[in-house]
Amino acid sequence: MVKKLLGRVRSRFNVAAAEVGDLDARAHARLGFTAVGSDRDIVRGVLERVIDFVEEQYLGEVVDEELEVEHYGS
């Protein structure tokens, strides 16, 4: 189920997606998504839509979310 969800997210939003923690847990999954771009607001918007999409799939309860946008370079 997790692999299928990650594949859907990757293809729909053109982001990197992976199970990033609790790999041995069967009752829950910790997922990570990342996007790269030159416009901070666009990257944030994409990641917010990813979160909304995951919640809309009703595969389980989203217990916590953290969104961080970092800027590198000049």
C-alpha cells in the first residue's frame, strides 16, 4: 500500500518520495517528500498539495506533518 501511494505521489507531483522511517513497523509509515525549484512559494505549494493528496487517499490517519522550505545560494 505504501509503495503504491508513493508511486502515485511521484507521478502526479514530480517530487521525490520515500518511506523514511519506521521501516519495520506494520501499523504505520513515515513518509518523506521533497521538491526542488527556484521559487520558494511554488515549492511550498507543491508540497502542500502533496500533503492534501495523501490525506485525501484515506489510507490512514495523518498524525503529524512538517513542511520545511530551505533556500540555498545567492
